[in-house]
Amino acid sequence: GTVPVIAIDGPTASGKGTVAARVADVLGWTVLDSGALYRLSALSALKKGVADTDENALADIARQLDIRFQDGKVLLDNDDVTEQLRQEHIGEMASRIAPLPPLRDALLERQRAFRQAPGLVCDGRDMGTVVFPDASLKIFLVADVDARAQRRYNQLIEKGFSANLGDLLKDLKTRDDRDQNRSVAPLKPAADAIIVDSSGLDISQTVDRILTHWRNLG
Ligand code: C5P
């Protein structure tokens, strides 16, 4: 049969990435952080001096990305960009270029190539709606914006970056708004998605919920 997919979509800083990685780890499946592909496209465009409005040049960049995911690190043109990718200005630029259809098309096949046996856990905005519409399980992971801002703040401080809670909150609201209201592949739950609210849950509780939904399918 086809390779099973667990699709986890949701807004910025809802904990999708961490949760997807843990679920994949428990199941022994491949993981795809699709946001990283948008961030890598943004970073590569910055490096090459390509404007964030030049949709065809951005699509070329996305098609030509020389990337490797290994041991929890992300390499772009053989450079370790793991930390750089997480920076706010990269996420911000990713969300500005993400609405461009030629870029999304260029990334579509790259994302689908991650579907390998025994299974794939992926996270993003449109995993369940566009990239893997036949996913076995679709989770829409939400958390209220204050909880998300606080989590993002804690992550940045922990990594030694400086951060301002008010600025992060403002940035999250802008990103939510942009991701939900764009005309192509907007952030929204698939019709058959299960909504999980992680506001009052820690990571392992959220992971357990998702694994329970998965096991209940079988
Ligand atoms: O998930 P992350 O914050 O790393 O994603 C960065 C940006 O990339 C998002 O704000 C969103 O605009 C875009 N994105 C997307 N579709 C995805 C994943 C990310 O449009 N599947």
C-alpha cells in the first residue's frame, strides 16, 4: 500500500516542529519540517541577493537548494545553518515569500519526496490540505497566541539570543494573519483534521495525544 503520513499543521510556534520530531522518533519514521524549506529558500535568497518579490528567481532558488538534514542539523551548500534558520528575520522573510505560487510549486515535489517507508511525520501549514491530502492522520495543532509567544521567548533566551516578549507577540500575530489570509494554501485545518489545543499541555502530553489518535486508527 501507500506509505502512511501523519500531517501536523498549525500556526507559528504552536510546537509542531518539536512534536513532529518526537512522534517520528517514537514510530521510527522520517520527519519533514516543511517550514525549514521556506526558511532555507529565504536564507539562500538573502545570500544570493535575490529580492523577496522576484517570484521566478525565488522558485529557481527553491528548485536548486543544496540541502542536507543530518543528525538534527541543517546544511545549506555544506554550511551548518541550523541556528541561523531559526532567527526571527528568517522566519519573517519565509512568511513573506511563502504566498508566491511559483515558489510553493517548486517546493511541492521536494516535500513529497520525503514520503518514504515505513512512514512520514511532517509539519507545516498545508501538509494536510495541499501536500499530502491523502495523509492517514491530520492534526491541526493550536495554542493561544500568548502561550506561543512565551514559548518562542523561552526558546530564544535559552539559545542565548536576546528577545522581547511584546515584539514576539506582535510578530506572531502578523505571521498568523499573513498565513491565514493568503489566497494560496492558507493556514486552515483540513476538513478531516483533528484539532489539538496544546495551550495547557507540555510536549510529551501533546505527543501522547497524537500517538493515541494514530493507534486508534489501526
Ligand atoms: O513553520 P515555520 O515558522 O518554520 O515556517 C516559516 C514560514 O514558512 C511560515 O510563517 C509560513 O509562511 C511558511 N510555511 C508555509 N507552508 C508550510 C510551512 C511553512 O507557507 N508548509
